Amino acid sequence: DQSIMEVDDEAPFDLVKSLFDREFDLSIQSERILREDYLNEFKEKQSEIERDVNEVKHTISELCQEEEDRRKWRMNTQKTHLMGGLSRRLGRRHSNAFCKFYQILTRFPELIRTKNEGRGDKRDLFRSLHLCEVPGHFLSAIDHFIALFLPNLQWEWNANSLNPHYEYTKASDMFLDDQLIVDYPDRWIFGVDNSGDVRILAESLLQSNVSFDLVTADGSTYSQDDPENQESIVFEILLAEVNCALVSLRNGGSFVMKVYSSFTTRSSRLFALLINLFERVVIYKPPSSKSGNTERYLICLGFDREKSKGIHYEDDLPSLSRDDCEKILGSSRFFTSLQIQSMENNIDLFTSPSLSTEEVNILVDRAIERVMKQCHMHHLNKSDYSSSLFLNRESRPWKELFKDNHVERLKELEDPLRALQLLNDKQVEWVMADDGGMVEDACTEVEWTRDEMELLHKGSPSIISVDAPSHHGPILHSLFIDPELYTSLRSIDNHPTIFDVCSNGDPKPNENDYSELLRDERGFIQTSIDMMTTKRAWIRFLLYLISELESGSSSIKGVTLFSSSHSPSIHLFLSRFSVSLVAMLTILFYRVNIPHPTRRSDVIIEFDLPNYPEDIPQFLKENLVEILTRMASGGVDYLSFVPLGFISELHPLILFYNNEMIKRVICVKLSAL
């Protein structure tokens, strides 16, 4: 209906009405005729539209130059975002992201459509793939939609996101909520290097040889420092998401992708590709999407797999036809007009407040009543259905480290002055809490159950090997340290060098010779981590210990890990590989000891009370030999070699150790500064 694609600039602004009927059909029924001579005119018109919206954004920037003004502006836009109260109306059970996708599903119910020829299933089978999905709002929306309206539908899903356990992506670049990942590890696709980077995911999807009825993509990247170039900044992610969708969709399948404005020629050509490959393409902005931003969703229905064959999407974005240009230009005008109206209304209310709290509440009630009826959201309140996805099946002791809105905060802490302020505040906090550090050795005994050992024997999805070379760069993120603390430590000027205990570098000449390892008077093997510079060296070291302990004649009473380095550095257990090493050592020795620094400042950690030879599982050596063989063959790296349950169990101990080391360094560093 073309009438919903027109905006009446003369009509008085209706805050409630502005949230609905925000869609534009991009579909082209006629044959595409390429006309390069139309492209320059198209670019000029797009630039005019972009200038119009940027003028309004500039006005807002002029109004909000001071921090207090920015705070008032945020409060003003929160007040005019009428759907902000929808989550409360639903009993706070559902996020704004959930509401947006649920609204998409009720507007386009054909997205949940299957094609079961040849499957022979008694029940319809629906397969979906969700790109950039953490923390899982789209999955939850589909789960509820199917339970309420399609209870006989059998649903299988897979998902992808930046891996919050991956140590080589900054915490400020990803969501750290890992509940669904921990609960359903075999359903997540993190690609060849385990990072989850959607830009290198397509090959893994192609090799999986699984086709999906629906692919969703909710990717974005931080662009607050340069909001006017948001479209260009996120383009690479959008292109990768399209690539992933087109290699994994079945014929006739559907694709939903979050997009922004389409002013650049590259974005327009990407849209043209989808217009050409799908039967119907609609741009839709659900009611819960804030009116003042450029966020909208591309709804692509009826994929034509035959047309997609032979296209290499990064290189073969199509030229724009006149019809493409007219459709994309029309959508730009439509959504930009809506955005400008919303922003100008916000400016009016900011400069001349005219809505009382009571009037706002009336508007909120009107808007929510309409969306509840139009999008069938009243079913969510009436139903006692509770999603089976979020049952907290597995322990995640690190979840308390990952705070809400961490991206903004961590970006702030990349500034050296803000980082230094946080470290100063931490030091004061420790002093006030009388928590300035250890007063004596910290000892604990670790004993693994038969079930836990059986899980180690069988292996699990969290024993992670990747077909990629070993990383040699610094660790940027860890499950075993407060992200704010770690970001600040890395950001301050002249910051201490931070090493993972199992840092992976170039091999030392004699790193495989353990016969010369010294033993102290207690019978503890003295192991310098500075000499163990590769992961393979650590695996060989574990095999050496097992052989010695199994012989029954060994005089080994314990193991001491120490650092002989005199440089201003700090050694922490940051990687899953390092904590896997600790887990293995706690299988060989019952007790773990973190010595007080006054006793021996170079010691990192000690293990003693060796296990009896007959109690060391035979499969332990077999597992390690297999790991070593695979790593020695080249091109294979291990990021973890124990189940996640072992890492969860050891997390409090590792966190305690890391915090103690950091307290020592911060106190010395801040005193020097």
C-alpha cells in the first residue's frame, strides 16, 4: 500500500501515530534495466536527503555541548520514547530487542515458514540461524511466537556471535552475556578461529552443509565516536551478514537484517542485490525502535537460490538500475522524514517543555494499548508460557564481572586519565574494605568427582581446538579478571607489561628437556614460566609429570611455577588454556598454594600432595598425546583442553590469584606515579 510510504510534513506531529506503519516495500516487479546515467542524479538526491538530516543533528549537537545539557537531552528522548514502558507492561520479562523482533514476527508471520519436502518428518521442521545473536533476544522472541501460535512446529536453531570467551577480542567490542552459549555449546558457530567474527564465518557455514528456513542478523559495531559515518562503519558487517545468509538459506527461505541509512552507493548496491535475489523485500521499523535513530530492519522473503549461484558477494554487488535507485531513494526520503520529524519534536520539547508527566503517561498508555493489540502482544501477558531457553543449566561464576552497559564504560576507560582514576578509586576501595592483600599463604584442596572426570574423558564442546595458527599477540579480554580493571591496567601511561602464564611465543632451544629441572629441598620441581614459551611445551611438561608420577619411584612432591624475569611485569592466568593447565595440575596434585609475597616474591603458584599412580586416569596421557600430535602437525591451536565445568570450578581461585597480583602492582604503580 503506497499510502503508508508517504509522510505528510504539514500535519501536526502525532507522537503515538509516528510509531506505526513505518515500512517501505522495495520489491521490483519489472525487469531491471541498468542505466548508469541515472546514478549521478541518484547520488545527488541521496546527498541532499543526508544533508537535511545532518542539519537537524547539528542543531542537537549545538544544544548539547555541555554534559548537563546532554544529560537533559537523554532524559528528554527517554520521555518521548513511548515504547520504553512496554517492557514494564510485560512484567519486565522481555527486553526492547525482544519486543522489536516479536513485532516483526507478528507483522510478517510468513517468516516462520517451512519447506519439508523430502524430510519425511511427522511434524513440520523449522530451522533458523541467528547471526550476531548474543544475548539471545531474537531466539527468545521466536521461541515465544512458536509456543503461542505454532505449537506443533518442531524448531531447530543455530546461532553465532562474537565469542565472549575468546581472549583476542576486546571486551568493549562485544556483548559478554554467555548464558545461551554455556547452556547450548553445540548450537553456536564461532568459525575457524573460535572468535565468532561474522566477517570470516561464511566458509564455516558453507562447509556445514545445513540449509535454514530463516536467517536473522542483528550485527552492529560501536560508532558513537563518529555517528555521522555509522553507515560506512557498519557496512563491512552488513556485507558479511548478507554473505552468510546467502550461503546458508534454503530456496524460498527468508532473511531479516538490521540496517541503518542507505545513503552510500555501497549500501544501495547491497540493497539492490537483495532486491534481485528475493521475491519481496521490505524495510520495516517496528514500533519499539526509537524514532530518532536510523535503525530499521530489512525483511527479505522468498530467496531464489538459483539466481544466487556463482555470485561472489564481496566482489559482485550489482550495478544500480533506475528502478533500484527510485525505490531506494523513496525509502530514504520516507524514513529520513520520519526521523527528522521525531528529532524536531524532541528539540521543541527540549527547548520549550510542553508535555506534563500526566500527558506523557496518557500517550504511553495509548501507544502501548495500540501495539499490544496490533502486534498481538497481549498473548504474552495472558500466557503462562516461560521460555525453555533460559534455564541457567550451567554455572557461570564470571557473570558478576560483566556489568550492564559495559561497552560505553569500557570505551571510556581506554582513556588513560579515566583509567588512572578508576585504579585510584579501586585502591581506596581496597583500603576502606581492609582488603589490601594477602596476610598469609592461600591454600585450597581440589578434588574432582568421578562424573567430572568422565566428562573430561569423553570430551565436550568446550574442549576447543581451532584450525588456525597459534596466537602470539596480547590477550585483550579474559573471563578471569574484571573487564574494567583489565582495560584500565592496559590503558594507563607506562602500564606494566601483562603476561598470560601460558604466553605463546617462540620456542626456547631446550624447552623440551625436563631432566635438568631443579628440585628444592622439599622435592618440588622448580619450573620457570619464562622458559616455557609455547603451548606445546606446557603439554609436554604435563606428560613428563604424569610419567614421573606413574612410575611410582619418583621423588616429586610438588611443582612450583615461578618467574625469573626482573622486568616490570605481571603474570596472570588470563586464557582458558592457562586455566586448563591449572586444572590438569589439580588432577595430578591435590593441593594448590598461592604463597605470600614476603616468603618468595617470584613464585606464582604451587601444587603439592601428588596423586597416587593408580588414581591417575590412563586417558589423561592419551588425551594429551593426541593434543600434542595435532598441534605438532601445524595449523592447529588449542584454546582450552578441559570442559567448561572445570574452568567454572576453578574460577574463584584464579580470580583470587589475579586480583592479588593486580593489587600488588597497582599499589606500587600508583605510588610511583
